[in-house]
Amino acid sequence: MKKVIMFIIVLFIVTGCENKSENTLNVLNWSSYIPDEVITSFEKEYNIKVNYGTYSSNEELLAKISSSKEGTYDVIFPSDYMVELMREKGLIEKLDTTKITNLNHLNPLFLGQEYDPNNLYSIPFLSTIVVIAVNRENITDEITSYNDLLNDKYKNNIVFLDDQRIVIGMALLATNHDMNDTSIEALNDAKEWLLKMKKNIKAYDSDSPKTFLITKETDIGVMWNAEAEIAREENENIEIIYPREGHAISIDNYCIASSAKNVENAYLFIDYLMRYESAFDIVAEYPYISPLRIEQKSEVFPGDIFKNGYYVKNIGSRMKDYDKLWADIK
């Protein structure tokens, strides 16, 4: 009798553990990207507990996925070039789009990009543009170019994104090179430009650069468009500028980690976020650019978004040269 009771207890514990696993989802995403209310609503509807982690750059994401135990993460959100790189490394799995009912909500403009031409491994989640934000209460100079930020008057008065591909790409554009140039000449020009800029940079921050403008710790920021928009909501004197050299465009994507344990829950989560209602709630709090066909403010989604924009691309083994440059200038 005691053996029977012990068997039942063990079976109950094992079954309970299995159910607990089945009712969880492990998400790794950018900071300030999905409102807590949206996560909570998903958890309530599907009785799935979401374990939510964040990262500040694609390189940090890659490091976390590469070093984590199998099954640590299910849904991740790599940007364009990182999708290609992670696919090459076997870190993301091919998607079963039959399990995503809201694909028809997507704007075709965001599909078929170079990094995943047939969207076999990724589905666009949000798009961002790098802009210059200026507090016109204190800065009256005309600013139309990255090179205008070299002005000595802005010493210790600018916040930059803490993102090496974006910042180095910006320096390459400012020195008349392609944003993804890997030549020694181009990288030397970019390094020289960034060293000149260094005196004006108060901080590198990708998590919340808007805070520096809102608290008036700096009057200028090079940041994601949504961060600049939120800063402008706090201070109407903030002007958002699209630099004449061009701006970096990034598309962050839904992907499923190749070692994911909760794959079915991952598809439920992706499909849930692609509902119109969820998309509205997301961009209402974090005004990035939704690739879904929903109404968006014109200043958030400019009509010529792709016209003067550049994507960060996978540069393979030449990434080591960017790593060295980044270490030298920081």
C-alpha cells in the first residue's frame, strides 16, 4: 500500500512539473518594447506564464543565446542582420507559418527583406529609425547633419546609442562612406570622426536615451525614433531631425530559438502580438513603426521611410574590425 501511495505522489510531482513547463514561455527582447499590460493579457488568456528578459544590443542577444543552456529561450527579437547571422549559426528555427493566423495583417513593405527574402525564419515585429533629437529651448543652431554635432559648443551635451553597428555606421555615413563599409580606409575615417565627437558625448545609452533629454542632462540625442517621440511628448521643444546623410533603419523580428522548449506557446505569443488590438497597445506606449497595417502618426511613420534609409548588414568575419574600433573609441 505504501509503495502505491509513493508511486502516486511521484507521479503527481512529475506530472505537475510537466504541466508547469507546458504553461511557460521564455522571451528575450529589447528593453521597453512590449507594455506589461500586453504581456499580462496574454498570460491571462492562455494561462501561460511569460518569463521575460531583455538585452540592449544585437551583440548582447547573440552572446546570451550562444552561451545559454538549451531551452533557456523560446521567442527572441533579433534585428535584420542578426537574423541572417543567427540563421547561419543554427540558432533560430524555420517557422511554421500555418500556426500564425494574423500574417495577413502585415504590410508587404516590410516583407522579403535581404536578410530573409522569403521570411522563412523571421517575421517583422517593429521597425526603428535612428534620428537626432534636439532641445530647442537651449540649442538654436541649425542641425541637419551628423557633422553638425561636432560643434565644440556641444561638449558633454550629447547622448548616443550604445550600439556599435549603428554608431560606427553613422560615422561612416558622416564621412561619405557606405554604412556597412569594411575597408580599412573607411573604418579609419570613422574612427577619426568618432574620436573628434568623443568630447561632446556625455553617455552611450540604448536602454533609455530619452531620459537624458527629459531630465535635461543633455540637449541633443542620437536615438531611436520612439525614444525621441516619447521625449517630445514630455517636452514640446524637442525637435526630431532626419540627418541629410541618411538614417539607419532597423527591423526587429519575431524568431524562435532553435533550442526552444515551448514552441507551441511561442506561436501563440507571436500570433497574439500580431492582433490589431495588441499592435495598437504596443505602439501607443512605445511609438516605433509597426509593420502591421494599422493607422500610425505620420511623424512616427514618415512616408519616405525607406527612401534615405540604410540597413545594417551582416559583415561576417570583418565584424572583428568593428569590435576593435568600438573598443578604441569607447
